[in-house]
Amino acid sequence: IGKTKVFLRAGQMADLDARRTEVLGRSASIIQRKVRSYLSRKNYIMLRRSAIHIQAACRGQLARTVYESMRREASCLRIQRDLRMYLAKKAYKDMCFSAVCIQTGMRGMAARNELRFRRQTRASILIQSHCRKYLARLHYMKLKKAAITTQCAWRGKVARRELRKLKMAARETGALQAAKNKLEKQVEELTWRLQLEKRMRVDMEEAKTQENAKLQSALQEMQLQFKESKEKLMKEIEVAKKEAEKVPVVQEVPVIDHAVVEELTSENEKLKTLVSSLEKKIDETEKKFEETSKISEERLKQALEAESKIVQLKTAMHRLEEKVSDMETENQILRQQSLLSTPIKKMSEHISAPATQSLENGHHVIEENISNSATPVKKLGTESDSKLRRSHIEHQHENVDALINCVAKNLGYCNGKPVAAFTIYKCLLHWKSFEAERTSVFDRLIQMIGSAIENEDDNDHMAYWLSNTSTLLFLLQRSLKAAGASGATPHKKPPTATSLFGRMAMGFRSSPSSANLAAAAALAVVRQVEAKYPALLFKQQLAAYVEKIYGIIRDNLKKELSSLLSLCIQAPRTSKGSVLRSGRSFGKDSASSHWQSIIDSLNTLLSTLKQNFVPPVLVQKIFTQTFSYINVQLFNSLLLRRECCTFSNGEYVKAGLAELELWCCQAKEEYAGSSWDELKHIRQAVGFLVIHQKYRISYDEITNDLCP
């Protein structure tokens, strides 16, 4: 290999040409293969497209022929159906017309027979009624005549006895009248004396107050005069001492001025008399002052005791508020600590151990040496406060547990008041739970009530809790008032209840019953409190529980009556003959089976509600809703069952409704309320069934007289 040329050996050029021809031949065969494959593929695609077009055209032609055959077959079927329908309809109309003709003839014959029978029965009834009326009138007149004669004889005897008694009493009335006049005079004298004594006491108190004021002013003036006289005497004594010091001791010249001496002696005597009189007056005033001071000291002691009690209560309140705030901070700290990881807790334990040791050492240092710093004292105070707080919280939890354990039992009643409701209310007032921002007492009470009413089949147990919850709700409605806008974080007030239990207090005021009088007497315990959000939420939850218990009792009664009402709508077959004769005998015999069981269930429920002192408002609502349920069930069964719309069934149901009316009268309006008015529709329906000649009654008479 050179720079510009390549020199080969002999024979190498032939090898390279052979290889070149091989490569060219291989590439030519590849090109031919690709061209042939392309041409064959193009032919195949053209053949496939033409085959598809031919197949689509054949299939379309076949489908069109099939559709045409199906269309012809459907039209043939429709023509056949219409022809058969026409023939069947024509045959049915012929049959119906013939049947209607036969039925009209038969019904006309039966109606004529019934009319003939009714006319005969009506004529016989009229004859029997006139005959019975005549016999009964004869018997009544005889009895009336005999009764009048016996009454006249007996009244004459009684009048003679009363005349004797009146004569004896007329003799005694004079003495009684004199004694009465004397007693009236004595009463007037005693009242007059009482009024005089009251006036004298008032005047004496006013005079005492005026004398005390005068004596105090006189004492002050005398004390001032006494002080001035003392000061004058002291000044004269000092002047005399100074003059005596000034006089020389050596020269004693007796110079006596008799006029001055006499003046001095007279002044001294006057002063002595003044002093003696002042001392007497001072003694008298001191005695009076001591008496008044004793009275005032007693009053001051009483006032100081009251002030000390007020101060103690205020301090206790402040301590409790501080403890509550400290408890809240501790709770926040504990929550934050619970979120931390375990190694941080271990580190805090290691750190807290020496801190407690230093506190204990600091405590000993404070006991030994008072002059040390005040920081360990503060730490000790916080430790003691935390201990006090923990003990107070534990004591409060114990009180709540004791209250719940006590109230969960059946505590009964005292003077018609549920003991459990008043115990809960007084405890909450004493603990000031209504004014608390956070408390768990209400949640515990709601859980206790919810667990207590799990046994829904026992009406006595349900009535006991209905009485307690409704009384507690009434007390809360009268005592709780929403807190004002003054506060750091005002809460939203929950919505007030719009059901009948929200208006239960109005029902207590409106109905003057014994239970309501007990509720009015219970208002002496009520105290107005500004309630926070937990208390208002508790009142709302309590109202929901009252509604729930009320619904359970009502549904239990409906379950008992539902099985009996289906039997009370149709008279037993054994009693149908007796029903047609008289409804009174039926009421005594067969109504005692089903209707009497209904009345027994109503009586048992009413007695349980009375024994548990349930408010009459709730009792009225229970029975009015129950009677409306009876009305709906009986009326619907009359509408749906045609076999029940007979005269005998009407007499049967009428006798049962008479028993229900008697029960409402015995239960009185206090508990029954407007229950009888709820049976209006079934009474109207039964009255229409019992009428003998319905075809004579017009539509106006039905709408005005029977169904006004």
C-alpha cells in the first residue's frame, strides 16, 4: 500500500471480482422477490374486495325476500285476530244481554217479595208496639200512684221529725247567737290591740333611733368639752410651775391677794361641779352607749358573718374558676404530650426527676432558711394546687358516678313528684353544670337514659321514665335561659323543639289538674340560670328522648289493639239472631269478648300512667292518637269489606262504641280529652248502617243530620 496507489499480488483481482459478482447476484434476486410479492398481494386485495361486494349484494337480496315473507305472515295473523275478536265480542254481548234480562226479572221478583215482607213486619211491629205501650203505660200508672202515696207518707213522717228538730234548735240558737256575738267582739278587740302594739313598736323603734343619735351627739360634745377643760387645766398647771420656778427661793415675801384667791377658788368649785355633772352624764351616756353598742355589735357580728360567708363563697368561686382553667390547660398539655413520641417522653421523665428533687430540696431549704429566693415556694404552691385539683376532679367524678348509680334505680315518687328528676335537677344546679362551658355530666345522663329504656315492652318502666324525663324537661324549660352576647367565645344556640313537647309548659298552665298543681308547686325549686351550649344541647336531647318514650308507649298500645280491632268489626255468627232483636243484650253477652279486652288494655295503661304521675297533657295525646287509630282501622275495614256492611254488624260495632264512650266518661276529660271526638267517622258510618229504611232518607238529611 503506497500513498496514492494499492499494489496487489497476482490472482487477488480475480477473487475480488468473483465476490463482487456474488453480491450483485444476491441483491438482484432480493429485488425480484420483493417485486413479485407486491404484484401478487395487489391481485389478492382486488379479488377480496370484489368477493365482498358480491356477497353483500346476495345477502341484501335474501334479507329483503325474508322480510317480505314475514310482513305478509304478520298481516295474515292480524286479520285473523281481529276477525276472532269480533266474533267473540258479538257472542259475549248476546250472552250479557240475556243474563241482564234474567237478573232484572229475578231481582224485581226478590225486591217485591222483600217489600211485601217488610210491610208485613212493619205492620206487626206497629201492632206489637201499641200493645206493649198500652200495657207498659197501665203498669207505669199503677206504680206511679203507689210510689206517690208511699212518698207522701214518708215525706210527712220526715217533715214531722225535722219540725221537732227545728223546734229544739230554735231554743238553742239564742245561746249560740250570744256566744257568737261575744266571740266577734273579742276578735275585734284582739285585732285592735294587735294593730296598736304594731304601731307602738314602730314608734318605739323610731324614738330609740332618735335618742341614740341625740346621745351620740351629746357624747361627742361632752368629750370635746372635757378635752378642752383638760387642756386648760394642763396649761394653768404648766404656767404655775413656770412661775414657781421663776420665784427666787431665798427671798420669801408672802404677798397674798385675797380677791384673786377667792376668784380662783370659786372657779375651781364651778369646775368641780361641772366635772361632777359631766361625769354623771358621761356615766349615763356610757351605759346607754354600752347598751346600744352591744346591740350594734350583735348586728355587726351578724353582718360580718354574712360578709365573711359571701367572701368565702366568692373565693371558692374564684378558686373553682381557676381550677377549671388549670384543668383545661392541663388537658391541653396532656393532649400535646400524648401526640409526642416515646423517646421524648423518656427524656421528659429523666428531666422531671431531678426537677422534683430540687423542689424537695428547695422546700427543706425554705423551712430551714426564710431568706432564700421565692421561686421554690411558687413551685411548691403549684404542686399543692395540682394535687388539690386532682382530688377535686376525682371527688367530682365520684359524685357523678354516685348520682348515676342512684338515679338508674326506681326511686319512686314523693307527693306526686318524681324523685329522680328533682334529684338530677338539684345536683346540676348545685354543681353549676348549666353554666359550664365543658362538662361530661350531660353525656353520662343521656347514656344512662338510653340504656334504661332498652326494654321497650314494659309499659310500667316506660311510664316511669316518661314521667321523669318530662318533669326534668319542664324544669329545664322554666329555668334555663340562653346566655347573652357578653362572652369570649359565644356558641351557637341549638334550634328549639317545634313538637308538642316544646309546648308542654303551656299545657301544664292550661289544665288545672292535680299533677299540674304538683308541677306548679315544683316551680318553687326552679331558679333562672344563664345556660351555656352543653345545657341547651342536653335539653334538646332530653326532648328527643321524651318523644321517643312517648312513641314507644303509644305503639305498644296500638300493637295490643291491632289484633282485636279486626275481630271487632264483624259480629260472631252465634250472636246474629240476638243482634237483630236487641242491641242491649248483645252488648252484655258478646261485646265482653273483644271489646271488653280493648277496654281492659286501655284501663291498664291508664292506671300505669296514673301510678307513675305522667303529665295529663301526654296522657291525653296518647289516648287521642289511639282513638284516631281505632277510627281509621274500623272505617277502612268497613269500606274494604262488603260483608261487614250489614245491620247486625252495625249493631255490634255500635254496642262496642257505647262501651268506649262509657270508658271516656269514666276516665274524665283530664285524661281522655277529646278522644271520643276522634271516633266521628266510624260513629257516622255505624249510624247509617243501623237505620232501618234507608231508601226514605234523602241526601240533605244524611249531610245535615247524620253527617253534619
